[in-house]
Amino acid sequence: MDPLRKISLVAGGAYLLTFVSIPTLTLYGPIRESDYVLGTTSQTPVVLGGALEMIVALACIGTAVALYPVLRRQGQARALGFVGARVLEAAGILIGVASILTLVALRESGAGPDALVTGRMLVAFYDSLFLLSQGFLPAVNALLVGTLLYQSRLVPRVLPVLGLVGAPLLVASDLGTLFGAWDRLSPVAAVAALPIAVWEFSLGVYLVVKGFRPSPVTADTAEPRQAAAV
């Protein structure tokens, strides 16, 4: 298989894998109950949600590591910035999962009513991390990788345009949440996050199905393969 095709398959698959955490909106529902720490319902949905987010964190790093050898030819500084931002995003996700698992452990320990405040603090801490790691940083990623893909024409330009348009909308939504204009799970926040979600999903599908378009950025990558064939 052509090396570029391998890269596109890995990167596209990793992008699609980041969507496995969508069910956490439902799986994490119980932790938002005011007396969750004192409850007796099954912990399995919450733990499953944490496992899905761990997969997302690893997939985030995978997208950047896979794309870096290609993107650095268009702009090394931005490509490095994309890797760094993705690693920060993954770190934030994992720390958030740690707070959720701490909440689960607190509940399993049989803590009394005095632990209610601690439980609410852990949920608030998770929400704050989510706002940064899965709200603000994806907008930064969209600006970095979007400009690189737009300039290099490795994919149809309509795809990075979605990311470049969605990035400021997502930042505006995060600011509205930060200042209390709306909740993180409100319809306004969901609509504002939609363009970035469509951008990342569409990019993943395109890379898996089509791969990279011919571009001067990737021209010399095929040369060694052609020379070996001769």
C-alpha cells in the first residue's frame, strides 16, 4: 500500500474514533444528580463513559501523529502546534476521566452526606476541563490543521472551510458558557459545536474513503516508491 494511503487511513480512522464518546452525554447523566454520591444504581454506565473518553484521548493524539509527516511540509510550525494542541486536548480529557473515576470511587467507598459537596466539586471540575479540552482546544486544532489543509489542497477546500468557520463559533459558545449565558449542554452550545463536529467527521470519512489529493506537498513522497519499482 502506498505510504500516503496508509497515513490517510490511520488519520481518518483516528478522527472517526474520536466520535465514540458521543454516548457519554447519556452515560454521564447519573453524575449530575444532586445525591449521586449516596445513590445505589449501577456504576457501569459512568465507567463505560470514562473508557470511551480514554479511547478518544488516544485517538486525538493519533490524528496529529499520523498527519504530522505530511502537514509539516506545508508549515512545520503549525504542524508542531497541532501535535502539541492535540496532546494537551488528550491530557485534559484524561484528567477529566480521572475526576469522574474519583467520583465513582467516592461513591463506592460508602461516603456519607458529607461527601455530597465533594462530589459536586468533581463534576464541576470535569465540566471546566471539558470546556477547555473538548471546547476551546478543538477550535485551535481546526485553525491550525484547517489552514494547512486549505493551502496544501490535500482535501477538498470545503472541508477545512467548515473547520475555519466553526472555530470562532465554538470559541464564542465557550465564552457564553464561561460567563453563564447558557449551559454547556444547552441547544445553543450544541448548534455552535456542530460545524466543528461535521468538519472532523467529514475529514475522517474523506481520508478513509478517498485519501489525500495529489499535491506538491506530497509529490516527493511517491518518488522513492516509484524509484524502487524501477
